[in-house]
Amino acid sequence: MKVVVAMDNDALTPQSKKKEGCLRISLQGHWKVVHISKDVIRVLGAPSHICLRVNEANDSIAISPCDPSEVLSFKTPEGLLEGRPVKFRIRSQQFVTGFLQANDLDVEKTYFLMGTYLEKTNAVICRFDDIIRDVN
């Protein structure tokens, strides 16, 4: 299943960027997992559910608060921002493998995408341009 959302890359101007903490996700190809940093959830206002959306060019992922009934919505783990040793991991072979293959990346490696907060849409955008390859 491919979920597409229109994202205007021109909207990512310095005036609209808000960086707080480590706005990052990792795509762990070997384990087919998306790991979302706590700072992403914090900057979004600690929503109960978030959605992952891929743009039509398959070169960025948007994370935003959403209704639980939306496609690719995930419940934010209880206690995530309360100092407990809780992590936000989403296991999805189809999503992880599909995104990595669409960007000609090794589906067994781990990649980190740095994010930018867009206040206008209350979303964190992680662009392929900002990818960091794991050294392993």
C-alpha cells in the first residue's frame, strides 16, 4: 500500500523551520522497523496518534498528529515522554522495504533521516536529502 501526501518542498524555507532537539527517524532495514525519536513526538505536541505519509516522489516522510482511524496511524506509546525507558518503534516490512527500495538503498542497512518541523502544518518532514547512512 502506498500512501501519498502532497508536500511543497518550497515551504521548507528557513523562516518555517523549527528545530528542537533531535528530530530524527531511523529506518532499520534488517529489522523492518521505523524508529521515531522522542523529540519528534515532543515537537508535535505529544499527540495520542501519529501518521506516516510519503510524498509522491518517495523522497520524504511526513510525521504528523492524526485521528486513530487514518491510514498508517500509530498510537504513541504510553510513558514515552515521561522519562521511562520507552521507545517508539513501528514494525512494517512493506513500509520500510518499499521506501528503501524506492530510494535505491540496501534493505538490510539502517538509515537515519533528519527532520524539520513545519509549524504551519504541525508536521515533521524527514527528507531523503538529509539521510545519514549507518556505518555498519
